Amino acid sequence: MCQLMGMSANVPTDARFSFTGLVERAGRTDIHKDGWGITFYQGKGVQEFRDLKAGSDCDVANFLKRQCIKSDIVISHIRQANVGALTLENTHPFRRELWGENWTFAHNGQLKDIHSILPLGRFIPIGTTDSEHIFCWLLHQIEQAFPTRPADPTKLYDFIYAKRQQLHEFDVCNFLLSDGHALIAHCSNNLHWVTRRAPFGPALLKDVEVSVDFSQETTPNDVVTVLATQPLTTNETWEKMQPGQMVVFVAGELIKQYE
């Protein structure tokens, strides 16, 4: 299985700490060494980085560990390939345009026979993974239901929750999805989250001896939520999501929860 990491914050925030912990699992403390990727939202634009090398031993990943790229929404993924060749186009996250905005998707799991069951519209996969196929399928379903962005975003979240049930029935489908406004997370079996707010304190990574005192890096008004397949730190209380649960975060805050 692959592993996911996401972040939602109310101010542009540095995700190096979480990314450093995640990529240790890409070949050093775990087996997810078949490529990695990360997407940073900055307004309506995005910055993307990806590579086929194991993240724990990759010059690009090591470069990002030293860069202070601040973003209010981040999605990252480390791959253990099961469907699709070891090619750059099969690395996550995947990105497409809808309503003039960047949508980003990363998936953990394996869905059986979906290439012949779930029909596609104008969104066509570039690679050969089941993950990119379901992303293209989901965007087509959204576009058919909402030719333009709905004024009430709750209608969009409700629709995505209804559609994710079809995916959940095929097998494991943990995913992170963003349109640049919200970070949406669905759990099939393993997904956790933690929200950091004042009073901030130190955090210790689980996979490498790195710590940070967030009281020195934040303001009292900051709110930052981090999601991961497995908790990234050892001294924080992470919320474990339940199978079939979907959550929506905006500016670091949980605004919608589906059971």
C-alpha cells in the first residue's frame, strides 16, 4: 500500500517537518520506494515536485527538506506500486483543471476492474494506474452534476461523499482531494489527522530524530491540520478515521464530517 500526507492551514505554512517524516518511509523505515510526489497550493496556482527514486534517497526530496515553501493546502504521496508501471506519469498526486481551478488527488489502495466499470468523460488518464482512473471518473461525475461551481460548497461535498461510496465498494480507497479551497479526505482503512493550535508545543517525528517547537514557528492565531496514513509524530494525539468516513478541512478547521 502507498502512504498519504496532507496539510490544511489558515495561513501559508511550512510543511517540511511532515514531509521529512513521510519520505523516511519511502525506502528507509518502510517499503514505499516506487516514486513520490508533493503538491503545494499557492492561491490558484500550484507547485509540484515528483520523482521515481525512493524519497528517502532522492536529491529532489532532500532539496525540498531544506526549502521553506509555504502553502495553505499540501498533498503528498509515497508509492508502493501495485497497478501501473514504474513511470513518472504514474506517480501521485495527479492534477486536472475543473472550473478554471487546479484539482489534486492522491490515492492509497487498489480498486479491482474499475477501468472497465467506471466510464470516463473528457478527463483522460495520462498513466495506467487505477488511482488516476478514479480521479478522472470522479471529476467527470462532478462536472456532470455541477457545470459551474455550486454557490453552496456543502452540495459539492455531499455529492463527493455519495460518489466515494461507489469507490469504497470496489476495495481499499483512501484518498486526499483538493480544489484549492478545501482538503477532503476519505478513509477505507487507514488515515489519521491531528490539528495544531495554540498553545503550541514541541513535536517529535516517529521515523527520524527530528523535532520542532511549533511555539517558535507560529502565531497564536495559526491553525494547522496534518493528515497521514499513519501518525508522523510520537508525542501528539492523532485522530484515527473510521472506515467509510470522509472529512473536509478548510483553513485548518474541520468543517464537515461524514460517517
